[in-house]
Amino acid sequence: MKNKQVKFLKKLLETPSATGTEIAVAALVRDRLAEVADEIETNVMGSVHATLSGKGTGPSLMLSAHMDEIGLMVTYISDEGFLSVASVGGVDAGVLPGMRVDVHASGAFEPLRGVVGRKPIHLIDPDERKKVTPIDKLVIDLGLPAKKVKKLVRVGDVITFGVGFERFGRNMAVSRAFDDKAGVWVAVRVLEKLAEAGRASGDFICAATVQEEIGTRGAETSAYSVFPDVGLAFDVTHATDYPGIDKTKHGKIVCGEGPVIARGPNINPEVFERLVAAAEAEGIPYQIEAEPGVTGTDARAIQMARGGVPTGLVSVPLRYMHTPTEVVCLDDLDATVKLIVRFALDLDEDACFVPGMGSASVGEADELAEDVAEATEAPETAAQAQFDKTGVK
């Protein structure tokens, strides 16, 4: 990944956007695509839709990635100036004690540095040491007098992990909020690459959505209003390449071995096959993930929009999801951009996504129907056919 693109990724990751407060990241997306997209709109939910018009009459394609990150919200300010909090999205209480955090206070121009306080181990009863302290029993210490805290902070202010982006190892990176700022980066880069390639046949819509962490709410409204002919969601998925993960249960997903293409009832079979074909045509290593139920991604909302949208899901492997130290391989992000660009360029006006009726499925379906007909043919009819053919019963 070139340094220019790394800088944009870093800026996305380090711009706070706890669910419901995605405004600053939305502005980054608009600014980045202002000179490339043909049209940019921001809906009442706060999701950004950047459209690159197609050069022909191919199907429209929407690529969705959510801008929000998990965090905390202030629920109470004590007389001593300590903050009580609740989670915004799926926050693991076990990683919080001792964390440094940024409190996005209503009365301050810059985030306030806070620390997540808990009694030291010396003062914790032996039995209590074995338990995870619930979030509602933790406090945020701002190091300020109570009067100052109450002047600056209001109930409902949000808090994000006080860490940022860092490269390490071999093409690896660690940060908070790769889930799913990595996807926002991918969606933006796909639009830019399609513009450089002379555009796809149909319209391409980069949808940077909101509020995924509390139920794919932004994707639901975006899919309804955009109503694309084809939808793709991009998100992160659990890497299983480190100790303690049961591969028989969660599959084998490895950082650095390419994008992950999901397969299951949330995924249109023709979209899946086209994603695989695109990866193979470009020589991109890819991985397949079984999703036997509804995925916890924007894909579930897109698939059920209005009368239904043929939907696919592409992910990159992520270690330590929903912690301050999420880890990805940067090569996987570059490969994903290349995969989706090829997928988009290969979409033509004849593409069919009705299960069993797509271009990759019709021939197989006809052969299967013939096999079934032969297998269920009445015994006497089959015998007569054999006699007519060979003269032997």
C-alpha cells in the first residue's frame, strides 16, 4: 500500500465516529470523493452515497461499508467528577480497565483524556479478582475538579478508545476501528479505481453507512433509497490464525491470504460465483467463509431491501475484533479493492441474479433436471427405452 493511501486510512481510523456520531468521517469521505464522484448526497441518517455514473446500461452496484465504531457513552457524572458509562455497540468490558480513552465532551473543543479506573488488585477480594468488572461498575477519571468536569461534560457524550494507527511486523497494522473504517477506505478506493479504469457499465454507488454496530440501521435506509440492482457489503471477519480459536467451528481464515468471500443464505449464489470468478481472473488469493445464518453485517439489510437485492459479502481477516488493538494485513485491503473493481467491471446488462437462472447456473440446472427426469422415469418406460436402443431387455 502506497504511503498516500496509508495516510488516508490512518486519518479515517483516528477520526472518532462512535455510533451515532459519524459526522466527521462522513466529511472525510465527501472531501475525498468531491472531485471524482458525479454525485454525492448525505441522507437524514448521516450515510454518504457517492455515485460514479456508468458508461452503459449495466446493473447498478452499491458497495456498503459502515463508518461507525464501538465506544462508550456517559450516563452519569458523580459529585466527585467521575463518569459512569454504558457501551455503544459490542464493547468487551474485560479490555477496559487501565485503558486511556478520549471523552468527546460537549463543552470542549478537543477530546479530553480520560482513564478507565478500577480498584487496584491489592484492594480487590480474591474471589472478585476472577471476575470481569461490569462496565457499569467502572469509572472514567478525567483528572479534573468535579466543577470543571460538570461544566465540560454532558450525559450522552461519547467516548472512544485513546489509541490510533500503527504499522508493525510484515505489512501488518494495528488500530482501533478497523471494523469498519477499513471498509470505508476500500469503498472509496474502489470508486477511484473505477473512475481511473473508465467506469463500469452501470452506476457504482459508494455507500458509507452509519449505525451498523447497533443493528445495520444505516444500510437498511441506504439500500431502500438507493435500491441498487446488486449490492455488496464490505466488513471485517474473524481471523482464526492465532492460538485459541477452534477452526472446526469458525473455519480457517488467515491474515495475509486474501479477501474472504462469504457463502450462505444471506448471499446471492450468482453474486458469490461472480466474486470467485473475479478473484481467479485477477489471480487474487481468496478465502471462503461459511455463513449458515444471517450475517452481522450490512449484507443482511441490503438483501431484504424492498423486494430484495442480490447481495454479496466480502471481508478481510481481522484479529482481536472489538478491542483497541484490531489487526489486519494491509495487503488484504489492496487485494480486496482489486477484486471488487474487477467484479464491477465484469457486470453487464445480461447479468441475471435470480437463483438458478443466472448465467453460471442455467446449464447446470438444465442438466440436473434431465438427470432427475431419467432417475424418476417409470421402470417399464425405462426398460422399453433400453430395448428400443439396444434390442436387449
